[in-house]
Amino acid sequence: MFQKAVKFLHDVNTEMSKVSWPTRGELKGQTIIVIAVSVFFALFIFIVDHILSRLMTLIY
């Protein structure tokens, strides 16, 4: 069982060395994009929900 764990960790290390990691600048840029898109959709859903609530209030 110990040898299986060692082999697994060795395989993980081998695969992780093949990964192409982003640079710090790429990571910051992508993080900013994700935050901006999340805020945009949160505001969009808030506005649509508010409009629909007002419409439902007027109807009922």
C-alpha cells in the first residue's frame, strides 16, 4: 500500500511538471475579468429582479 501511495505521488509530480502555469500578470488580468463579469451579472440580475418586482406589484 505504501508503494502505491509513493507511485501516486510520483505520478502527480510528473503530471504537475507538464502544466503550463500562468504568469503573475496573466493571473491578475484574468482575476480582474472574472470579478468584473461577476459584478456585471450581479447588477444585471438585481435590476431585472427589481423591474419584475415592480411589474408584479402593479399587476397584483
